[in-house]
Amino acid sequence: MGKLKVILCEDMPKLGDAGDVVEVKPGYARNYLFPQGIALPATAARVNEIEHHRRIIAERQAALLKDLKAAGAKIRSMDLTFEAHAGDGGKLFGSITPAMIAARIGEQGIEIDRRKIQTEPIKSVGDHDIRIRLHKELILDAVVKVTAADVPDDAAAGDELLAEEPEPIGFGSMDEY
């Protein structure tokens, strides 16, 4: 039995990327790849069409990568400092999440998906390295600084309220009836 040439319509681990022409066993192509819509038979016309699409996609990817590199340089220069309430040991009451980091970057004019920020939620005060995957070829490292916020003196205000004697709650005297 020979091999059959197919064009992949989507990325397949251990087989190839979308648009690649690969050789597979005929049964695998006929019973799995073709019915699932993962691949198409590699005819001469389809191969030429794929080559044309590849050139167009490569031009778009180059322009996108250029824009993302400019955005990456801007992100690296950003001040990503967060103030959060922290306990005595520097442990935060809550955490700084990738969504919060993405929102802070968005405030600076660069929209980024929170799923592109590869870090666990930050739960302590200090400098933390994060990794942002802007593109499969462009991964940048940035630093998030977390500082402890000043806690307002709510405890003193609470003590003042306790110092005042509350008025008794009652129904008045019996003489009023």
C-alpha cells in the first residue's frame, strides 16, 4: 500500500500545520481526516491554491508581527505597578490576576487578551516576572510591581462610634397611654 498526499486544513500535532502537504496512509485519510474535515486530497489545483493563500497569509503575518513588536516595546516600557492591601508578611488580601494586568495594559491603549498573559495570580508584595505571549513567534517578559496600600484608620473611627452611648430603645413610659 502506498501513501496518499493530503493538505491539512488545521494544525495536527505530530502531523503538520494547516496548509502543509503531508503523506498519510489511505485508510487514515479516508476514515478520519476527510470525514472530520481536517484534510483534503492534494490535487494540483488545490496545491497551487494553497501556495497562493500561504503567500497572502505570510504577508499578513509579517505586518501583524511588526505591529505586535511595536506593541511589545510599548508594554515593556509601561509602569505595571499595583497597590493592594497586604498583611504583615507581605501577603495580599486577594490577588493580582492576569485580567487585572490586561486591564492595566488596556488603559495605556493596547488591548490584550488576558489569556495571553502567562502567570499565576500574584499573591505577594514585590516584583514579579510575567510572560506575555503576543504571537507564537513573539513572547515578551515584563515586570509587575506590587506594593502594599496604606490602610485607612477605620479602626479608630470604629472606636469613636463605640464611645458614644446608644440611646435606649423603648416604648416610653406608661403615663403616655
